[in-house]
Amino acid sequence: MKVIHHSVETLQTALVSNRQDLAKLYRKYTREERQLLEGGLRAGQPGSQFQPITVHSDSDWIPAHPEEPQSFESFYSNPHRKNPDASHNTIYIQTIGSFGKPGAETDQYVGWLREYCQVFFSGLTVKLLPAVTVAETRCAFRVNNDSQNLQILTSDFLQFLWNKKPKDAFWLIYIPMIDLYPRESWNFVFGQASLSKGMGVFSFARYDDDFYSKTYAGKLKKSLHPKQGDYSLFDGYYTPPITSTLLLRSCKTLTHEIGHIFGLKHCQWLNCVMQGSNHLEESDRRPLDLCPICLRKLQTVVGFHIGERYKALLEWTEEDPTQSVKEASAVQAFPKPTEAFQTSVKSMLICTSFIKN
Ligand SMILES: [Zn+2]
Ligand SMILES: [Zn+2]
């Protein structure tokens, strides 16, 4: 295990920049906002809500994928970065198949994800498109030889997405609970995106606590050779049950991937939801929220009020989960499982304590 320590000067330059115009822009934050952001310079010390990155093994992202760290200045001056504009300002999320049980439970789960993205990217519009079935996408699929679960081909998805992208979409994300493969020779892939086309597909199938167990309920017979075009295997096929861990993992993935479309690269500064991740255990180590350097990047693009955003994030983890469903329809309400979010709530509380609205 190795803790990545950066000097205070390095972190300060990454956050504020040596460029005069960017330092001037930084001084436009209120004193309280700057105090909050500068908590990152004391990461790991008592009173700081931020932590340094700990590398656990050579298979972690940073040793496995050496990259140039992205400071605020390099983010800001990247000419290829795309910003939302007046005619492309909505992020669309579309699910494929069910999450938990079909119907009201799936609708509720996807509703939580939409609301979470809405508060994480405060100020941006996040909308849901009606769910589609795998059969409607006409994707190729297979049963994986090793893990024996159903998988769908991502390139077919991206083509399907392209044909359906709404005109005002800044980005369109597909989230299936079915596992993915990018080409025949690959075992699986968590997701695939096309930055130039503004769309991506990310599966949550492997976020099931049981996925890697021998008794995984999504395993099919090895001898099964499904006929392409016959989607009956997907009817009633196992999908992960809704749990607090599944919700936490889904929220992290969605915000991490949307972060990339705003031009945020993998974070190498501090513990941060934008850290790269090579495996599920490393993804689980990532915190829910952004480090101060990535927070400044996002704030500059989206323009939210830092304190209001933390308040809204806290409210999302605390709100009465039964209320919105009861109001929307007469169906049975499902409580939002937020137990897994409690560690993150503690650090968000420290953040809000800096900023009195
Ligand atoms: Zn990433
Ligand atoms: Zn970061």
C-alpha cells in the first residue's frame, strides 16, 4: 500500500493555477468557498474532509495506466473540451430492461438515479427516456463461456443510440442491467462511450454483490447456444436486486462517466469519484464526491453555487423516500436505500458547515 502525497504547493497550483487570469477567477469564490476548497491542501490531516489517494496494488488504475495528471489549468485550457450550450443542454438517461422487479420498482430506482445526477450537476437538466427492451434494440448477444451470463454487444447499442438521440441532448446514456462485451474476443466490458457523438452505454450487471460467486443466479447452461434474433432468453432474465450498495455504485458510475463528457480526466490528486478504476474493489474505494480540484473544474463549466449543491446532495440522501412515489401514483412506495451513503454524508456535512447560505 502506498499513499500518494503531493506537496501543498503542487496541490495549490493544481487548484488555483499560476496563470494570473485563472488565479483572479479563483479569487471570485467567497472566503468560505475558498476555505472549503483549500481543505484539499491539508488532505488526510485532522479537520480536512479530503483524503490522499492510497494505491493498494500494481493492478490499481494509477500504476497500471500512467497518465499526466490534469490540473484545473490544463482542464480549462483544453480546446477540445465540449460545454453544454443553449441548444444542447440536457443529459438523457435511458434504461434497458428492468432494475430489480419490472414496473414500479424499476421506475423508482431510475428516478433516484436521475435525481442524483440532477443534484450532482446542479443547474443542468437530466431527463429520463422511456425504458426499452433488449429486443427493441436488435442487439447481438451471447452467453459468456466463463461466467455463463447473458451479454449484449456494445457497438450495436451505440448504433441504436445514435438513431434515437434527441436534438437537445448534450449527452445520452444507456444503462442496462445486462452485462456487455465490445467484441467477440473480449470477455466483458463495464461500458463504452463515444465522446465525439456524445453518448455511452454502461452496464450495472457486475455491481451485483453475487456476480462473481458460483451461485450467481444469472448463470445459464454452458450448452446453451441462443439463436441471434430470438430475444426470449431476456424475458424474466435475472437482474440484480435493488440494494444500497447497488444504488451507491450506480450513482458513482453515472457521475464519473458524465464527468468525463465535461472533460474531467481521471483524478490523480486526491480521493475523488473521478479516480480511474481497474476493478470493482477499487471502484468501491472511490468516494462519492469530487475532490476540490475536480469540483472547481465542474463548477466552472456548470456554474452552480457550491454550498447549494452540497445542500441538495445531502437532501437527496435524507429525503423522505416514500413521498415522491405516493404523490406520483397509488403504487406501493419503496424506501430509498441510502445506508451505504452514510460515510459520504459525514464529509458532505463538513463541507456544508463551511458555507452558511
Ligand atoms: Zn473513467
Ligand atoms: Zn479529483
